[in-house]
Amino acid sequence: MVQIRAMTKNDMAAVSRLLGQSWRRTYSPIMGEDATARLSDEKHAPDKLAAELADDNKMSFVAERTDGSIAGYAMAAMDEKGDVMLDRLHIEPQEFGRGLAVDLLHAVLAAHAGIPSIALEVIEGNDRAVAFYRKHGFEVVERRPAAHGVGGHASLIMRRLLPMA
């Protein structure tokens, strides 16, 4: 059994570890091991996660197992115009195919009820993520150079329209 809940400061080390492992597993074949490790170490350090957790425009969720371990993580950010970007959704490989990613996605969507749409960015080549998001109503709306310091790679911007309450 897994519970989806808001992330707390106590989750930072586990989430940092989960992000680092997920990034290395997913992006090393696309960007190379050195670039992936460097970017992940910069962006997923506990102090960076602490700053995000303190940002009122960002919402972070974790999937916690009954033993207290963290099996997944999602974070969405709202900009000054009220647009929401699903910035991260990562789960441990043993959870693939069990619905945990869908549960985290639904938590993010529920937390932003009433907005017209939600967007996300996926590095081109992350075919598993693209297929997952397409299955859940996201469509590619743009292709552009990847953000987050991932030079030389393209990103797909995907968007899902949301029902208005």
C-alpha cells in the first residue's frame, strides 16, 4: 500500500536519492553518464529541494510506502501568469506498471483543479515518459532546445487541457 501526500523536509534525502537514480537510469543513454550525473547532482541536491519546498508557487508530493520509504515523487510549479508546469514525476522501477505514476499525476491535477491546462517538458528520447503522458491525455505542442542546462538536446513540451469545474 502506498499513500500520496505532500512532501516534507524529512523526505528530502530520500527524494534526492530517488531523483538521482531515476535521472541516471533514464538520461544516461541519452546525454551520457557524466553530463547526467553532473546535472542531477546540481539540480537534485537536498538544499535545492529545500528551496523548492519553501517556494509557495511549487507543490511537491511523495508516494510513501507503509514502511516509510519513498517510492515516488512529483512536483509542479505555477508561474506568475497562473500557468502550471509538471516539472517532475519519478518513481522507483519496481513500481513501474502498478499505477503509482498515475496516482502521483492525479494528485498534481487535483491540487490544481480549476486551471485550464497543465504542461510539462520531456527530453526527446525519453520514450517511456512520452508514451505515459500521451496515454494520460497530454499532447506534444512544441519542440525546442531542452531546458535545465541540457545543451544539445531537444525537449518536447506536452500539454493537457483540464475540465473546468
